[in-house]
Amino acid sequence: QEVLFGGGEGSWLEHWGGGWEGVAPTPLPGPSNDTAAMSWSDVVVVGVNDRDFPILAANAGLPTSTQGDNLPSADLHALLTGTYASPAGCLCTHVNAVAEGVAVAQMATTIARPDRGYQGTYNYFDPDNYLSTSALVWSGDRFLQEQVRMVLERSGSFLTPEGQLPHHFEGLQPTYVALSGEIQTGPNVFWILSCLNYAKASANWRWLRGYMPTLRLASRFLFSLIDHDLPPPQASFQATPSSPAWAASAGATASTQEKAVGLAKVSGSLMIDVFLRSNYTSDTNAMLVGFFREFARAEAFVGNTTGASELSSLADAIAKAMNLYLWCAGEGDDDGGQGGDGGYCDSALLSAAKTTTGAGREEGGMPAKTTTKTTTATTTEKSGGGSSGDHFVTQWNQVNTDGEWSYRDFVDYDANLVSVAHGIPTDDPSGQGDDGGARAKRILSRVDSGGQCRASSTFVSERYYGPNDTAGGNTGDSWCAMGRIAWFDALARQAVGDADGFNSLVLNPLRAQVLRTTWMHERLSCGGAQQLNRTSMYFEYPSTVAMLLSRVRYGIELGYGGSVAVRPFGLEGDDKAASNKGEASDDDENDGFEVGAPFSASPSFSYHVNGVHIDFSATRVALDIDRTGYQGGADDDNDDNSGNSSVTLSPVAPSTAFDVAVPRLNQTFQAISDADGLLSFSVPMVSGHVVAVATTSAV
């Protein structure tokens, strides 16, 4: 009575109380108190489920255009638990959640316990809420998507005139610096990407078009960081920075080459706020490459083709500059990397012959080391090309007044995995050609064999950030793994085709943790266990697991204009990957890249979650995906969700003719997959849905 029919006093709603005994009974009108009898009706839908998510999200009723079962139980359980049990509970958008008597669109870092982690602070996009909002909008749950939109708009309403986003809110007040006191680039980058994720997942194109001026203002803060006036990179032979010979080695004139490169110069870390990183850092520059490419796609969608072209060119220029300026090209020499790296970088894997500072750490492993050293440009070699080296440095401090090139290097796993995820590394001498993934694979090999806690998904760095390397000496994040890095680790594996590494090193161990404990602590230890002294019931790892399942393992990407792509990764037809216990391979010789094709080229699965319905096999794919967009009322119909939708499916039977049917329109046509098993076609939307069944003639 009190809950379903409003019998309770409003003062106790949305508050933690002492239980039912603290709620005064509310007498109902009736014959006993000489008033007219009162009656009411209500409808309550109850879904019976013994798991930690609402059962209706798993779609008991399926569209007639689809058939088959749903995901394997472990994947379905982890996907929906990772969505509903953690990030959904972090939403504080209801009345009284942030301030008494009002609804404020803010989001915490934990569920209510009933207190919350980082109590009284909200809307971190460094990249905390990028992960939690991604899990929510990719769930297909319309209610959750709209809560996310309100959270995004709340932060966006406090942009400075220069476009800087608040780092977080303390109560109702925005603050623009991290808890460490540093200014990060992450909030602007990940907030804009979160806005684009919302638009694509919800198909709310009208909102995106109207909000683009705000997103452009936020991007202005990032544009202001780009330095196009870099000194020439050192050539592949001994030369001073002023020598024009570097340009000839890259096949361009000095003037054109100098204009073609640029790097962001920053004052803080991208997404680990206590790590002291500055100047030309690999983490921010690697992220900006992916960011500008995604922003270019958004600009192209809204019709700004000129802006899209400029953004794409800028992304390419930064990627090129990273290969020319930030690559550690030493070949494992024991002199601290001085022979062939253009500055001090950790080219000698696990070498003890290095200048070191900083304190020891709490767990075993390599000695605690941070590294800073300079070396003159005239006595070293540096080149963006060549097949030496296996990682990007932490930061480049450019050339000092003595003509020295100065680097700082902790062999950061976060920055290097972001670079691989965004397709940056290349051995091509120009810094931008295709090398068949050779440089990217060396990075992953370093991450997997660097001696740093590969049992954990995924560690921060190979070298330890000591008290002198962190803001205020805070080493709390110096010896741990983070979900945000695991996300980019997975994208990196996908980029190079390392399905075995994705499953055994990233997804499966994390999925097992979510299934075992439902909620997770903020960080993992070296051995992969949850660090019990870190914030409990934290959003990060459960959100990451949900993202890994929907976007990487099942490869579902809902794009601009209602486009749909389904590219599963690391699945087998018999779902061997889903039952894999996630133990790392001992095959050191292959480093996990060429282990004899352990995964099928023709995976098969069914996915029915909220408004997304997919039955996938090599010879038959059925889709029914809701792309109607947010309907806020009669005047808010999203008339952009009409016309055709592009569909991309892979891998299906290669070089094969498929009959494509649009059942609700009684239309059929033929499409042919390419030699790699990629099938692309376009279908008319049906009442805002993408509905299609593609079948080979053999079925």
C-alpha cells in the first residue's frame, strides 16, 4: 500500500529510513470512517529472476523477425549485471539524491551503500563517467539513455568561455581541477565522446544537431593545446635538430614536413590524475587521434564536411608526429637506451642499469624505478621509421637551451594501449604508412612480457610512479590495474586481431569477477584480485565488462544516421570462448598473436537485449533494432529516423551471394560479401527500426 498506491508521507520518499516500522500507517477512506468507499487500480509487472538485473531487459518477448536463443548465460548475466547493478545505481538524477527537494542530473562513482564513494562529488569524465555512461547507453534501455543525456547536459552547462569542462562537481558546485590539483585533458575528451555515444545509441539526431555548438566549444579547449611549431625530428642518422636532412629521409621538404606534424602540449595526465605528466605526452596525444577522428565523423554526419576533413587531417598529423617524436627506438642496449633513441627511454627490457629515483612499492616484482635523463641530439639517433623499439615514451620535453633532447619514460601501458587502439604505431619511415601491424604487435608483446602483472586487467605502467612522480606524493594508483586501461587493452587486441589475448587476458578474468561478486572494488592488485582497501561497489570494472561484451565480443555498434555494424570478435561457433576460464597462455614464442586460429571465422550467436535483436551466423543474419530515437512528446518526433540505414556484417561466408529481405515491407534484393567475409548493404527503415534478414541461398 505505502509503495504502490502512495499511502506514505512525501517526506520519506527518496530517503534512507529506519524501515517500515518508521512509516506511519495511512488510513484509507471507507465505510468505517463514514466516507465514501474508495477504489483504485494499478498495473505492476513483476519479472521473476534470481540474477542481479531486471529480467525484462533480456526480452522475454522477441520480434517475429528474429529467432533463436539469447546469449550464453555467463555473458548475458555479466552484461546485464555490469549495466544495472553498478552504473545504473550511480545515477543521482532523482529528487533529493544530490540536494533536498530538487532533481539534479549528476552521477556518482558508486551505488548508494547508503553512503557513496568519493562522497558528495559527481560527474567525473576523466574518464570515469565515460565508462559508466557508455555501459548505460549501449544497453538499449531508453530510460537509462535519457538519464545519461541529462547528466551530460548538466556538465555541459558549466563550460568556461574557453571551452574547459568541469573536472567534477562538489555538491552542486563545479570544479575545474582534479582531486590531485592537476588540470587534466581527459574530461573534455571523454565528455564529448560520451555525448556522441549517447546520440548514436539513442538515435536522437535532433539533439545532436542542436548540441553540436556546445560540443565545438568544448573541443576548442583541446585545439588550443596543439603545437604546430615543433623542431624537426632527428634523422635516422646522426644530425643536429637544425639539420634539414631529416626531411629528405621522410620524403618531404623541410617546410612541408614541419607543417604536417603537430603534438598537444599539456600540463597533466589524460586519465590518471595523480601521475605527473606534462609537455608532449603520449597518453593525451594518442587519445586525441581517436577523438578527432570520431569528432570528424560527427561533423560529417551533421553536414560540416569541411570541418570533418580538417579534423581527420589533424588526427593524421598527430599520429605521424607521435611516431616521429615519441617513439622509443632503442634496441635493448644496456646503457639506458642512449644508443639510438634520441633521448632517454626505457629500451632495455627489465634492465637494471638505469638511473632511478622514487620509493619502493608494496608488492613484489621489479625494483621501483622512475626514469628521467637527457642526451644530446648530436650524439644520438632518432627516427620515426625502422623496426626497433617497442613503446612510446611517457613524455618528450622538446629541446632545451643546450640542444639536448629530453624524455621521461615509465613504459606506460595506458598510453601505449590507447595508441594501438587508435591505429597509430607504424614502422614506416614517414610516420604514417602501413607496416602490417608490426610496431603495434611489439607494443602488445612488451605489455604482455614486461614483467608487470599480466594476471591483472590491466596494469598502469612497467615502471613505478614514486612519491616524486605523483601529485602530493600520492602513489595510490601507482601499483594497480584499472578498468579504463582494460577497455583500451581490448580495443588494441581487436585492432591487431589478437582474439586469444582479448579473451584470456582481458574479458574472461573480469567477467568471472563480476559473476562472482556482482559489485567490485575500484582497483585490482598485481595478481588480479580486487584491492579491498579501495572504494567498494565502484562503477568501473562492471561497466567495462558490459562495454567489452556488447561492443567488442559481440561487436555491436550503432552509428550515425541509424547505421548498424555487427562484427563479433573472439567467438567460436560452439561458443568455446564463452566458457574459457580466462587463463593466460604459456605460449611465449607466439606472444598470443599467431596461435593457429583458435577462434572460428564464422561465429554464431543470438543477442536479445532491450531494443537490440540479432541472430548471427555465417549464412544467416536477422536484425530488428530500434532506431526510432527519443520521443519526448508530440513536438519532439525525431523525423531524422527515416530513409535508409547502412548495415555492415562480418565475418560471414566470404564471396557469397546473400538474399536480403525486409519483412515488413515485403522487399528483397541481393548483396555479395567480399573475400574477407564482409557484407554491406542498405535497407529502408521501418517505423524507425532496422529490420533485415540476410540469408545465403544454401539456407
